[in-house]
Amino acid sequence: MISDKREIQRKLLILRYAEEIDHVAKTCRYFGIGRASFYRWRKAYAERGEAGLINAPPIPKWHANRISPFQLGVWFPIGCARSALL
């Protein structure tokens, strides 16, 4: 939570600095970040405000190829019974 807040503050500082001097390349060089990151942050901030600047995990919480809880309940007991026979 605190690290998220600190990261948001840092990104806001960078975005405001770029607005103030009106030169993205100099801003990126000064803060040591890539221009692609800067433009991604700027777009996220324009679309979602401060919530867009939070570092989100790059993967979804539920994977598409994962077995559903229903299938797990049906197949897991069968697998356990089968392995007990071997």
C-alpha cells in the first residue's frame, strides 16, 4: 500500500515535470526512464487518474487453461482412486 502510494507520487512528479518544461525527452533522460513508459503512464493517468498509475500484475488472476472448480471436483477423486490402485 505504501509502496503503491510512493510509486504513484513518483510517476505524478515525472508527469508534472514534463508538463512544466514541455519536453518529454529531457524529462525521461533526467529521471532515467524510457519514453515508452512515460507515454504509457500519461495515457493511463488521462484515462483512469491516479488509479491508472498503480503497478498492476501483468497476468490475469484466472488463467484461461486452468481447470474449473467443478471439473476439479469431478476428476480429482477419480485420479486419487486410480493412483491408489496402482
